[in-house]
Amino acid sequence: MALIFGAIVLLWLPADFFDQGQTICPSKLFLDVECLGYGMTRAMQHLIHFEFQKAWHFNHLVVVVAPILFYVWLKSLLLALKSLKWKE
């Protein structure tokens, strides 16, 4: 249920919801160095709103991470639905 709720919340939030504000990345905060994952949250948020150019701008690895995350999310969702069927 949390998987579905989380997806709905992210779709409901505006695409630029995470674009402003202080970063929480320890690498950026303490060392002023951007790691490979820097901007991935913003990139994923823009990607799920079909803003591909902005997603690419925030992190180029979004084209690798997004399919993997979608696969993991879908697999977890299917397992959760399967376990609900067994409980009935």
C-alpha cells in the first residue's frame, strides 16, 4: 500500500518541488563535491512528470537509474499484491 501511496504523492507534487532549498547531500555539504547521485531526486521527479530535458540536466545517470527503480518498484508491488491474495 505504501508503494502505491508513495507513487501517487510523487505524481501529485509539482515537478519542481525539490528544485529549491538546502541540499542534504553530505558530500556537497562537507566537501563541496558533487557525488554521482547528486541531483538524482530532482531528476527522478522531473522524469516522472515527463520533463526529460530537465531530468537529464539534473543528473545524466537518470537514464540508468530510472529503469532499475521502476523494475524494483514493480516487482515489490507485484509481491505485495500476491501476498494479499494469499491472505484472503
